[in-house]
Amino acid sequence: MRVLMTGGAGYVGSACYRSMRARGIEAFVLDDLSEGHAEAVEPTRLRTADLRDTEAVARVLRDDRIDHVVHFAGLTSVPDSIRIPSEYWSVNVDGSRSLLEAMRATGVSKIVFSSTAAVYAHGSDEPLREGDLVAPATPYGTSKLAVEYLLQAYADAYGIAATALRYFNASGADADGCHGEAHRHETHVIPLLVKTALRQRPAFTVFGDSWRTHDGSCVRDFVSVQDLAEAHRLALAKLRPGRFTSFNLGSGHGSSVFELIKAAEEIVGEKVRFMVADPRPGDPAVLLADIALAEAGLGWRPTHSDMRSIMASAVRWHRGHPDGYEVFAARTLDRTSVRSADCSSRSIV
């Protein structure tokens, strides 16, 4: 198996890349580095290109003799998608179509797609199943659902094998503390909360405290990137020609924002300063995953996604790397491995 991971220098993509490399899988990364970090992957396996450049993508597929693709590349901020929807349509949808055309041109017919729970309709407090109504509330969710429809169409017309993995809230960091979540413009709840607990930010914002939940704050399903990495490996082995499938990936249980604050305070040993603001457009009160289909169809079960483990790994990463991958960029001397003061003896694999 020779796997190309688009967007593989990003948060989830690089975690999956490192997991596959640790298992001896011949994995390569294609990333334009607009959001990803070169320091998160081996430089000899990083190819830089815009996914919308079909010829450049096809050249990478040919040169590296790729036979499987894992597609992470895309814009992921819900608030930004509301502000600049044209960019989300261009990068997420047009980029995915370009990738599929490059695959057709080079005879690559197997793909696993990084999708999202944002494709579902809001309003249910019950765990969401793959057969539930899809009706995205944001341009981000719409762009991801459009790619799922593309995959279904390409499976029907051209016989590709495609699986969409619908993440709920990807969270946490690598177990060794050497890699974690580092977005250039951070909007995700756990890194913002952890940075506040560590006094790297002045305050944390809770978006609404009167939701129809047990404590008034939003409830979300958080899943460790370590568990996501294993799900992608299993999904690659289950691909079938001419067939499109989708699976939810979550922990199967929810945590409220106020519960997250408490967990961060207990692990860090400091009170978290927070303020309450109005709810954001597109946010549901509750978002939970039913993961029975992934358990049955992929043989996958999350083993690192309890909230304390996720929060502890995030604290370890942000405490050791307050500037994210800027630490790596400044201190890495041997570019054949990823190193920092805390990871001086550990290569990327």
C-alpha cells in the first residue's frame, strides 16, 4: 500500500500520517502549507502543491506510485465559512473534484475522505446515525456534503472505492507530546481552553449558557486524533470498488463546555477565567455520534477518547509548545526528523 495524504501536514492529517508511518506504511503528504506545518512530517515525504492544480496532483500520484488516497485537505473553520463561503466552495469542493480527476488520469481508484458531523441537520439531542437527515447549517458543512455527493457519483460512474469518515470533534494530541493542534487562527474549543488555563491567553469564551442542556452550555462529542488515525487505517482496508460508504467517528458520549472547563482546571491546577457571549450562528445545542456502524463495519472502537485523556494530552502539547510548531521551525537543525527541546531524541516515526 502506497498512500498519498492530501492535507497531511495539518492537525488530523499529520497525526494519521505519523501513525501509518509507525506501522511501516509507505505514506506521502501533499499539502500547500497554507494551514499545515512542514515540521509535522518528514521532509523527504512532503510534496507541495495546490490541490486545484490537477496536473501537479497527477504528477505526484504517478511519481510516488500511489494506489490509495486519504483526503484531508480543506478549509475547516465554521465561522470563516459563513464569512467567506466562496473560498470554502473553491478549496473544498473544486479541490476535491480536481483530486478525483487526477486519480482518474493516473488509475488510482481508492480514497478515504475526511468529512464532518456538520453535514447533519440540527435539532436532535439523540446520537446521530449515518442514515439521519443531512442538511448542513453552514457553508463548511455544505462543502463537505458536496464532496460526499461527488464521491458517490464517481463511485457509481467510474467504479472508484470511496469512504467518508464523518468526524465529530477531533481533539487531543499525540501520546508523546511532540505533536498536537496548532492552527494559525485557532477557533477550536479545547486548544483555546487549554491555552487559557495555561495563561497563554487572557480569557476563554463560552458561547451561550442557556442552551437546552443539563448545565446550559453546548454538548459535543470529542474524539482523539489517535483514535481517528486508527479509523483511517482500518477504512483503507475496507474499501470496495464501485461503492461509497460513510461512518461516524466520535467517542459515543458528550461533554459540555462547562465540563471541559472543569477538566482543564483539574489537570492544570488553575482556575480558568471565562466570559459568556451570545451563541454563534450555526451552532447546535447537542452534537453526539452513534458509532455502532463504525464499530461493526470497520472493526473500530475509540480507546483514547475519554475526556480526561484528551485534555491531558492537549495540556502536555500546549505546555511544551506554547508557540505551536514555531518551536520546531526555530529549533530544528536536522530536517530529516522533527525535533524540539521536548522531543530531542524522537524522530517523526
